Amino acid sequence: MIAIGLESIQKVAEQVSELIKTRIEPAVIVVLEPLRADGKDILRVQVAGVR
């Protein structure tokens, strides 16, 4: 895995969450987890299934 890193993890998490809520039908269960890899902030997105 190569970590590219994010400037504002909170802002990106909010944007990803909003995009998933508004564009994916039926609604899915999503877990957003901020992590640190190679000294960079990354966001792991897990899609667990349909609600």
C-alpha cells in the first residue's frame, strides 16, 4: 500500500459521507476510519452492506 495522504481528514470524511448518502441507493452501511500510515493521514472507507 502506498499512502498519499490527505490535507484535511475531517473535511474529506464529511465530503465522502455526504456523497455516499446522496448518491448510493439503496442506503449502505459505511464506516469511515481515519488512520495514519507512513506519517500521512489517510481515510479507510468500509462498506458493510445495505441498511
